[in-house]
Amino acid sequence: MSCRSKFVFSDDVLKYKFKDDHPFNQLRVAMTKDLLENEHALSDEHILTPRIATEEELCLFHSSKYVEAVKKAGSENLTEEEGLEYGIGTEDTPMFEGMHEASSLLVGSTLTAIDSVLNGETDHVLNLGGGLHHGFERKASGFCIYNDGAVGIKYIREKTDYKVLYVDTDAHHGDGVQWAFYDDPNVCTFSIHETGRYLFPGTGNVNERGLKEGYGYSFNLPIDAFTEDDSFLEVYEYAFKQIMEFFKPDIIITQNGADAHFLDPLTHLCSTMKIYEKIPEIAHKFAHEYCGGKWVALGGGGYDIWRVVPRAWAQIWNVMSSGVPFQGDLPQGWIKNWEAQSPVELPKQWSDPADAYEAIPRRQEITEKNKKVLESCMKLIHNQQKFDTHS
């Protein structure tokens, strides 16, 4: 299948940078683009140049006082005490020069992607600079200043009557987007993530179901630490399909954090590249079956930027544009471009070897726990269907 697809990119996305040793490093976006170019899968004709989001657009979700605080922080006019009120100046989100402009570009990148799909210019768009799902209305959190996903969905709802499904496969719960639409029946959020018992932000329980009119439109799959490929994909694909059939969205927004991999330094899941081949395939299939192909994919987490993120994110693009993931050897040109900078040996192939990590002793127990979580999550759909039948 060949689809009309676009790739949002500008060198300016690299300006979203807290400090040299911070785990959130947008160099991974440039590395992914270079990998795709070395595979001859991406060319200039595919590139969409992003715009900067206006303050009015930012305030579709964020408070004006918060936007002003971010502007002051980026020009060194925000005190430490003022910053802490807004989650700015912390270890996770330290202040940096030009913070507002860099963050506004990431939001504008997502709006650029959305416009292209809404206008019918493309079927799918990939914006790897986005996916900052922890940002709140008036507070930065978890490396995220402005929440481009939340602003983007508000933007879609303002311009259309589309029902929006937001799907988050980051190892960390997509809390900022969930809470933004917790009482909105026209926006359904679905997050599969490592259980909050062990990992930031500690939310994303099955019983977080929504409020008021939005009750029944929030879904969470908090899977156990050390979950492997087969269990991840079993519960994820089943839940995704059930949610699609229940909600029947008009457009899908996916957040594609690449931090569920066993090499990621900040999480405790044990997936391999196998899930990063399947995740975009599932989204691609359902976008065409239910939404006329309308699919916007964002980046997100991912902190092994050398061995994991470029491979994982490049697979999204190849599935999006050609329908199939890459296989075999990585291009030598990409390896030569980055091996001198990399502190670790770069991978040679798209897939991980079968013996990439030591066997997990609790595999069966973890698999069974995840199935029970899935059952609890899906009860919400069955209960909602019963409610709708009797209404």
C-alpha cells in the first residue's frame, strides 16, 4: 500500500534543548531523518516545514499566565520561585534561552501536520518533534513545556466536528492529554504504559475512566514491569481494535514514545524492535478501516537515542508511506555518519537479535497479570455498551 504521507521537519526542532546532559535529546529526530535518507525512503518532496504556533493557539489548552511565564523563563526574567509554581526550572524541565519559541515550534509542527490531514493534502503525517504528553494547562512536567498533542486535539475540535482518538504507546502514562479531555465524550484517550507503581508519573490506572459526559472515554493499560513483546502486542492490539469499534473516531493521533525497549535507561519494560514494527502497522490498518486514512503520528519519549529511537521512529515512516516495515541491515552510510559520536556500538540491523537480553524469570506471571489488566480495561467498553443500549 502506498499512501500520501508527509514528514514534518526543520533543523530548528533541535533548539528544544534543556542542557547537554539532559536525557531528552532532539538529536534523535535528526538521526531518524538521516537514517531514512540513507535508506532512500525520505526525500525533500516528503518534507513539511513547520510553523510556530501562535499564542492564541497555545491558549486553546494552556493558560495565558503560563504562556507568559514560559516567555519570561526563556529570556531569563523568571525567578526560581516563580518558575516552581509553573514546573519550570526543575531538574526535569530546566529553563533555557528561547524556551517559548522552541516549544511553540514543536506545537506548530503538530498543527502543521494536522492541517495537512484536515485539508486533505495527505493521508498521514509524521511529526517526531512532537508528542510532549506530560504538559498541563498551567504547568510543565516530565520534559514537556507545551503539550502539542492537547493543543492539536483542541485545534481539531475547534475546526471540525471530528471525534478524535488519541493513542499513546510511550512507556510513561500520557497524563497531560488524558486530563485535558477527561470530561469530553468527543475525545477518547488510550494509553498503554508501564504501571505507575514503578514509573513517573504514577498515574494511568485502569479505573481512570473519565468524568461527567466524558466517563467511559478514557482507557488505560498499565502493564507490568519487564513486559516483553508478545504480551505487549497481545493486549495492545486487542484493546485498540475494541476501542476503535466502540468509539468510531474520525481521526487518529498517535504518540510514539520509543522508551518501552529493553535498552531504554529510564524504564523497566523489555520489548525489542518487534513492537516498533507492529505499533505503526496496527495504527495504519485501523486508520484506513475506520478513519479514511486520517492519521497524525507524533514522537515522544525514548532515551537510548543511538541504538533504539532512530530505528523505532524510522519504522513509523516506512509503514506510513509504504505499508511495510524495514528489514535486514541498516545502511552503512548512517552508521558511518554517527558511529564516531555514539558512546555505544551502533546496531547493524533493523531487528534485535533473539538473545538480546537475559530471559525474564517471571514471564508467565507477567503475561497473566497483563491479561487481567486487559480484562479490567475492556469491562469499561462492555459496561458503556450496556448503558448506551438502555439509554
